[in-house]
Amino acid sequence: MPPQKKIAPVKAKKKIQKSLQVSKRSVGVRKKILTKSKKKIISQKIKKSVSVPKKALAKDFQKIKLEKFVGNPIIEPRGDNFWEIKATFNPAALCIDDRIHLLYRAIGGDDVSTLGCAVSDDGVTVIKRSDVLAFEHRSRGSHPLVISPKINYCSGGGTAGGSEDPRLSMIDEENKIYLTYTAFDGWGSVRIALSSITKDDFINQKWRWSDPIFLSPLGEVHKNWVLFPEKINGKFAIIHSISPKILIDYVDDFSEFEDDEKEIKSHYSRFSDTGEWDTWVRGVGPPPIRTRLGWLLFYHAMDTRDPNRYKLGAMILDANDLTKVLYRSRVPVLEPEEWYENTGWKSGVIYSCGAVVKDGELYVYYGGADSVVCVAITNLEYFLNELVKNGTPRLTKRTNVKIKK
């Protein structure tokens, strides 16, 4: 049986109703506009640009949207595991042999951030969840993580450091899976770290990770660096900033970063000049996904007119020039509107670190309120089509999900 819809706490409902009055008014207006004739026009437009069976046309409008799974959250903290007793959120994701693997950030009773693992066959139902840690940050040899003065950094939930906000990239030609994450030592240093594991060890949950290396410099705060899931012109490609422009570094061999012999210099400005909703850009979400149009890239941003709410946007990067944006969403594709996105360590937060494509469906995994793991789903082709035509693909709430057996 599909999971039952979870009921929001009364306090959470009141809090959401108060903070989302503007959003609800706009939703009400949209419902009035979307009459039967309007839906028919939209369906006809999609029919011309995308070849789909006639039976599917009646559902075209719903399929365009990236919809939140009705059974969210799909992973929550567990009281019987000390290392994930407080929060489980911000999962990385990989689809291997038609099975989805999630590596999620967990905060335990000691306030240390580590990574746990869960597996799903249908993308929404967890069939296996490890009782042991999948990954925990450790320094290389005797070298301490921090040798610099304390710096100002606010971490979601945990205050004792560890490994935060993982991203996974599988490089087939290397037969390896690479993990990038934020290594945080508890108010002393924040650096982007990288580790790797063989594909077979990852699938079999034999957690023999390589010693981590640091990609970013000491004494600086960097987050949201991701590795492209394939080599570009024979080199690893790391996208480390998208504001004010897209910055990518290319690496021949990661051994160059051992013992801090090399580092990537990055520049970030939070303010955007798009003139749209994303006036404060935070950074990249999941690693890019190759599509027929180019690389699909999700990113985190905020609107200064709607402060303190993390939202998700989407763009398409040119496959031949990774710094060129071909298309960009004119509205957020996902917003914190549900109780599980507004009740937790940080209210009003949607933060995605993993997205996969399975059987033509796009699954976007994200943390809700820095506390739980959630997923939103849409048909990839319809999502791309709407992004190109109108720049308004949306990830809303899915209330009639049918889980494939």
C-alpha cells in the first residue's frame, strides 16, 4: 500500500498559514485562471512539441509540474540510532541498475554531522536503510582539519562539525563514485572536501572510502561545489560558483590536492542581476544531469522580497560551453509550502543535493527544514519543454501518485 499522508502539527499549520498568505492568494488566482479551456490550450501546445499518446494528453498539465510526493517525508530521524537521532536531510542520490541510492546527512546526539544510506526501487519507498554510518569525515593522517583562526559560519542543525550536504557523481570510465561535501570542524574551518569509493563497494555498502582531500582554501567559507558526472575533454570538471558568473575548474588528477599542495580559487557574489525571483543566489544543488538540451542544473536561491525562504531554481547549460546558460526558470520550481518544510531546525528551507532520472521520470531529493528527507517528481521531457517555452516549470504537491510495482 502507498504510504499514508502525514498530518501536520497544529502549530506548524498555523505558522505556515501565516507565512504563506501571499503564496496562497497567488495559488487561488492561478486556480481561477486554469479553466477547462485553458487546460485544453496548454495540452494542445504540448502535443505539438512533444509526441505523447492520446490517453496521456488529459494529464499533460499535471505532468509538467515537479510534484511533491504525498508520502513526504520519506526519511526521518530514528531514535534507536544515536548518530541520526536529531535530523536526517539533504540527501545525495544515484540511480544504479534501476535502483536509487541515497546518501543523506544525519545529525546525532553529539551534534556531529555524518552520512547515512538508504535504498529505493521505486524512488519513493525506502526498502533498505543502513543501521551503520556510510561516511564520516576524517582528516588525512596527522594533519588537523583546522590550523586557522575561527571564522563566522552558520550550519544547519549541528554545531560540532563533520560532513555536511553530500553530492555524488558516478564516473563510469573510472568505475568510481566521487563524493563532494562540506567539511566543517565546529566553528573553525569550512572547506569543500572530496572522497571516492569503487562502484562495487558502494553498491554492496562496503564503506571503504578514500582519505578525503580538500579542494577549497583554508580560512574561507565555500559550499555547493559539485563534480560533473562525466569527464569533459578527458578532465574532471568542478563547478564551484554560479554567481555572478559560472566558474568551472578542470582537474587531471585529484592527487594534485593531497597534502594541500593545490587548491581551487573561487569567487562568489550572492546578488543576482536576473531581475526575477532569484535575487539572492546561494549555489548549485545536485550535480548536473545531461539532457537532450544540455546540462540540467538545479540551484538554491532566495528572493529578497520574500526573505528567509530557500527555493529551488533550474537552468540549462550549453553542452559545448558549460559557462553559457541557455534557459533559466523565471519562477522557483520548488518552494517551501508544506508543514514538513516549515517545521524543524530551519523553517522555510528546501535544499536539494541529489536528483536522478529513472524510467523517464525526474526525481529531485531534498531536505525539508533541515530535518527530513523529501522527494518531488515529474516527467523529464515535459519539465524540459516547459522550461524552454515559458521558463515556468513547477514542482508542486503530488496527491495521486501511483507507485510502479
